Amino acid sequence: MITRRIPALLLALSPVWVTTSVFAEESVQADPVAEIENKLENKEAEISTMASEYDSEADRLQQLQNENSKLKRSEQELNAKRNRTKSALDKQYGRLLDDPDIDLVSFQKAYQDAWSEVKENQSEMLENQQAMTESKMRLSQVKQKQTRLNSEYSYLKEQKVEARVKRLEAELRESDVLETSYKTTCSATMTLGECTSQGQYLTKQKAVKAFKAKLMDNLTESNIAKQNAKGVQLNVHVQESQVIRSGFEGNNSYFTQMQSQLQARPEASAACKLLNVSTRYCLKGSDAATTKKQDKNWVNVTVRSDQYEDNVVINGINYGSTPVEVVLPRGKHQVTVSKNGYQTYNRTITVTSNDTVMVKLRPSG
């Protein structure tokens, strides 16, 4: 005998499901992960542009250095030529006492031309050295920008992981109403109540399995989540259930059709495990203090000094001359500022918010 009941559960629970679905659609439209990915693409483009700019400037500096070497060789040759013309002119002056009619004009002109070539070469060397200094400064500035862009890129990647975890956590909290049917065989020794209980239990079990599969299929990052799903506790709960139809259908087969509202209450680190990222992104509640210490919250830090052409090293990374602007995670950092002829500034600083570090270098000795 088949027992039928009014499927009121679906009607009662549908508004809840619709609201959740609408919320999910709105979340997709304003997906923070996609926004961060766009920022990452833009940052990658900036990094690429800066790398090209660095290579171009490095090539220019190499050309200037080659030219400087050439000018230095020319300086030696031109000085030797000038000395030769001077010696020739001095010799003619010595002969002038014995022969007043000697023509000195050609020797004077040779000496004057040699001097002009020496001065012109000196002027070119001065311009070349100035150009090399400017090129080195531009390279230092570009290097600082590269370091800043790389720090910002790392910061965005960190943000992206956090956004992915939050998105997945929200998706895992979905609920749904499923209609499931199951046919089981009751043994002859079972009472009707036992057979009914077994049918309902197995139907709910099937509903939970179907809900898990649907939940995983609907995740934004479904593929990677399925790859890491082993051992992750989704803790699916059957919140409400109602039998629509049940009864024997011959040969001891008992048929059950149910509507159930299900919701996942995953373990705290489920999203992190499914995405295969550090569990620190998922720590909550009693672990809030630990999370605060472990999370990489980034701030802007500027290092300045009272000297030019100094050198700044932070946590072993060379950032060039001040002023240096970097993005660093909150916490302790080793800052070193040095310059030839001055005592090295070497301190461990603790940054908790945007900050400027002012350094005064003292002459050594």
C-alpha cells in the first residue's frame, strides 16, 4: 500500500532557498576575487613595463660606460700628442736664438690644435660622467619601483587567497530542498515500523549524498575543491524532512519518496583544505588572536635619511637609495641604511600601521 502526503515542505522552505539563491547571484556579480584578479593583471603589466624600462636603462648605462672607457683611452693618446707638439714647439723656440727667421706658426697651430682636442675630450668625458650618474640614479629609482610593485603584487596575491577562502566559505553554507526517492527490501522479520524507519533513513542518506554532490558541483572552484575533498568534513545536516509517498510495492520492496531541507556546516578549516591553502586563513573564534598574529596584514613604510646616494636594505633585500617606499607585513623588520664615510644605521623596527622611518647618518671616524 502506498501512502501519499501533501508536499508542504517544499512550499514552506522554497522562499528561504530562493533568498539564498538570489544572494548567491548577487555575490557572483560582485565577486571580489575577480576584482583582485583584474588588479593582479594590471600589476603584472606594470611589472613587465618596469622590467622593460630597467633593461632599456641598463643598456644605455652600458653604452655610456663603454663610451667612457673609449674617452679615457683617447685622453691618454691626446695628452701624448699634446706633449709631442709642445716638445716640438719648445725645440723651435730654442733654435730661434740662432735663426730669427724660423717660422713658428705651424708648430704653434699644431700645439693649439692638440690642446683643443684635449679640452674637447675633457668636455665629452664630463658630459659622459654626468650622463652615467643620471642613468645610475634612474636605474636606482626603477629598481625601487620594481621592489614596490613586487611587494604590492605579493600583497594582492595574499588578498586573492583570502577572498577565495571567504567566497568558498559562503558557498559551503548553502542550503537546498531536495526531493529524493529510494526503494529498499525489508526482511520478513522486520515490523512495519522498522521497515518504514529503514526506508526513511536510506532515503535521507541518499539525499545527503546528492546534496554533497550538488554542493561541490556548484562551487566556483569546483575542480580544485573536488581534488582536495578527501577527508574534509562538510557536516551536512537534514534540517527538515517530509515523506511524500511511501509503502510496499511487492516482493518486500519498500518505496520512500521524501522532501528534505539540507545544509552544510563544514569544519572550520574546510575551505582552506578544499583550496589547498594554509589553514590560517580559516581560523576563527577562539583562534582569532592567533589568526591576527599569523595573517599578513600589509602597510606602507617609507624610509628617509639626511644623505644622498645612500643604500637601504630591508630584511636582506636591497632597495637602493632613499627615499624608499615599500609595502611590508605588520611586524618586525630589519632596516639597514649605509653610505661610505658614515656609520651604518642598523635597527629592528616594528610596524603596525603606515609609517615613515627617519634616519640620520653620522660621519664615521
